[in-house]
Amino acid sequence: MTNYLTHLECSVCGDRHSPHEVQTVCRSCGRSLLARYDLTAAQQSLRKEGFRDQRGGLWKFAPLLPIEQEEHMISLGEVVTPLLPMVTLAKELGIAEILVKEEGYLPTGSFKARGLATGVSKAKELGVKEMCIPSAGNAAGALAAYASRAGMTSHIFIPEDTPVINIKECKAYGARVVLVKGNISDAARAMNEEKKNNPGWFDISTLKEPYRLEGKKTIGYELGEQYDWNLPDVIIYPTGGGTGLIGMWKAFEEMETMGWIGSKRPKMVTAQVDGCAPIVKAFREKKKESEFWSGAETIASGLRVPKAFADYLILDTIYKSAGSAVSVSDQSLIEAVYEIAQKEGLFMCPEGAATYVTLKILTREGFVKPTDRVLLFNTAAGNKYPEVIS
Ligand SMILES: Cc1ncc(COP(=O)(O)O)c(C=O)c1O
């Protein structure tokens, strides 16, 4: 298999690192590393149309992913997730087109499967045996599943009030689960404490290793294909750690470098919740980084991230795309889950519903125009959140 991976590059200082050794963050400045490819060579031998008829989900983009040997690609049957139109609600809001990327169809019922498929596969390729993660819920389930498939061990640190299905699925996959009082930041602290005595553990936290981002990047490649290389005008993404948003942007840059799309980009919008909105606050204050959000609380467990490690990349993407950032109330999420289910037949997770409520606000404010083609995300199957439906 031809693979175009060349090196890892620091997202801040530009230092180069080898992709053939286990890497976490930049050794010079401690920031996130990004996988880089020989896109000139890729452009010469890959055709964008060539992927359309290939079977399989994200692994069909393997030449542009970091795993170098096919035998290390751990798969649980990923699919290209569909774009489902919201017809009734588009009419009600007076918008040309609303599509929902339905990520609940992925293994373990959430988009976290993308990043953990590539992160765990690369870790296996590099000889890692044990991994650890602090998680808001869905990433934990995906890590547990892919680790089990790969014959590796996972240690999961998770808030004790995480949706119960996330805890149960991790246990079912044979992961070691440590319940922590507090939120994902408290879980990370507990994990780092234990990790001191376990130097063999590989920390697979969001953007503290370079390869989960690559799996999330495949959302961008799929969108290229699904929109016939003419991307939507506005993308609204429920943002916690931000891998999907940053990953899509990285894919768009790579696609432009290979001549697959032009320079026009969607406006990238972050949807957060009133109970935890560090990116929204930083955006309003025109800052480059966010501040830690104290007392984070929301039913949208995936959005309870008080400080994203790569907040500077999230904000950079929003600014570069002339995007926006909006927070919504928990009550509006619950109402939206019912409204969308009853008018469109889609059972959204609360994080996904946040993208629809954000769209309503941005339409009212005139940020989204009647002629816009808008993309929303349902990042997990609604069935994973029985607590939200009374
Ligand atoms: C369902 C769901 N949506 C959105 C998010 C936020 O994703 P990201 O960390 O890519 O911003 C999460 C994270 O846990 C999640 O589980």
C-alpha cells in the first residue's frame, strides 16, 4: 500500500518529529503535533474521483492516513456516514438546504470511532500495548472497543455522572474503568496521577497525540466527496476538544493543496452550551486561547470540556473561516431533540441538537442567509442518551 506520510510538525513552533517513534506533544514547546504528507506525490497518483466507488469508510482514505501497514489498520466496519436532509425544518427556517451528517452510524454509535480507529491503529503499529484516556463518555467507549479489537489494554478515567451506557459499554469491552468525581479535567488529573507509576501507558487524550485527529480529518474528505467537491456554506459543529472541527479544516487544506477543491471554505461555527462555553467566551473577546471554565455543567456530556488542549487551533479555524461561536441552553437542547425527532425522524444526541439550536439563533441574527447550504452534525446516536428523554 502506498502511503504518503512524511513527518510530524508542531502546530505552533513547526519543529519536526519522526512518525516512526511513539510521539505525544511537541518536545520543544509542548503543543499539538500534526501529521504531514507528501501531497505533491499524492496529487500525482491519487484521483479524487477514485475514492467514491471504493468500499469501506474512513480506511478508503488510507494513503492520506498515518498507518503505514495494512495489517495494523483496526476496523470495526466503519462506514461513510450519510448526509440526511432536514426538509421540514429547512422550510420553517427559510434556508435553502440543511443536511445532517449522521455520525451515529459509526461503530460504538459515535463519531469518536473515527479518531480512535486511527489513534489505536497507529499506537499498535508503533508497539504500544497499554493506553489511557480521560473521556466525557463516547471516546471512552470507542477506545475500549478498538483496544479490545487490537488486543490491547485500555484504562479509562471518566466522570462518575457520565451517561451510564458509556460506562457499561467500556466494561463490556473489557476496559478498566475508573470513575472520577467532577468533569473530564478532573478525570485527566486522576489519570496523570496514576500514570506516574505506569510509564508504559500511552496517553491517547484529544490532541495530546497526533493521530486521532487524522481519523477525524476523514469527515472533511467524505464531505468533499459527498458535496461533489463544492463544500457547504456553513458548517456547525458541537465543540468540546475540537478534533472534528480542526480535522475538517486540515482535510480542506490538504484537499486544496492537492487541487481537489478551490480556496473557498465553509464558515466554521462552534456550538457549545451555556453551562460550558469557553470557546464562545474567547471568540466574543477575540482571544487566541480560552480560559478554564469553572463549574462546567450540561446534559450534553461531550461538550463538558472546560478547557480544550488545542483551543488555539479551534479559534484559529473559526477566525480564518469567518465563522462564529454560539452557546445554547440545556432546555433548548431537550426541546430540539423532540422537535427534530418528530418533524424529521432523526433521533439526535444533545450535542447534535446543539447544532440545530445554534442554526436557529444564527438564522435569526442574519449570520446564516436564506440561500446558504448548511451542514449540521449528529455526532452520536440519540439512543446512547436515555437520560435526556424523560
Ligand atoms: C456526542 C459528542 N459530540 C461532540 C463532542 C465534542 O467533540 P470534539 O471533542 O471533537 O469537539 C463529543 C465529545 O466527547 C461527543 O461525545
